[in-house]
Amino acid sequence: MTPRVLVLGGTRSGKSAYAEALLDAEAPALYVATARGVDPAADPEWAGRVEVHRARRPPHWRTIEDADLPAVLAGAPGVPVLVDDLATWVTGLLDDAGWERDALSVAAARADLVAAVAGFAGTLLLVSAEVGLGVVPSTSAGRRFRDELGALNQELAAVCDEVWLLVAGVPLRLR
């Protein structure tokens, strides 16, 4: 079986570029970008970050933006899949749930994604922010995000074949 790989790292750790480099840049791939559409006029800085990611991808990689991740993975795309990143996916889930603590919709979506990853038979690279190394956020929303993403990262690490942590651009294999 081809590995399922979880790549974790902090802000600007190099996790996305590292995950992209694990794929053959000459071969087809499916890039699943989880950031929701943004109005460049409303948030030009975020739009710029998204554009940097888009420009880095080989033109023959197919891109899906803001997708139903479990459905994409269940659809057996037949090519390597890179999901970047799970922190923005969790943010979308929390936005949809009104940031309600213990929202069943968030727990169900997390369980669906973990099951889809566990059952995925091809090459799968998942990029996520490591949130367990920082201070406890001072806001309820910050703590909610950290708790949800931390739980998702743990559950995904349990079903992935490899887990990497990027620190200052240096990859460390955890498993």
C-alpha cells in the first residue's frame, strides 16, 4: 500500500512546500486547497498568500478548492492527493457551526475525514498546523480551534503511515 502521510508544522515552517516536494512534479496529482474563497479587495494579504500557493503548483496538477474532503477521498481519484491544509478546513467547520463548543457537526465531519483517510488506498499527503507547541489562546474561539485541530491531528496521525514535523524548514520524521 502507498503511504498516507501527515505533515505538521507551525506557521511558516515550510510544511506545504515540503509536502509538495514529496510528489513527483512531473506526474499528475490532485491538489485539494481547503481555504474558502476570499475577496481580494476585502483581504488582499490573504489573497496574496493563496496566490503564492497557486503559483507554486505545477500546471498539470488538478486543483479543487474548498472541497468536501471525505467525499473527494472516497471518490478514489486515481492519482496522488495533497490536501493543504487542515487548519483552514477546521476553521470552515467551526465557521459553519457558529463556533459552538462540542458541535456535533464538527465531530461528525472529523470522524468522516479520519475514516476516509484510513480507507484511502493511494498516495495521500495531508498538511496541518501543529497547535500543541504554543501558549493557551486567550480567547474561547482560539481555544476551540486549538482543541479541534489538535484532536484531528492526533486522530489522523493514528491512521497515517508516516508523520512528519517541520521546524524552521527542517523535516523531522516522527513515524
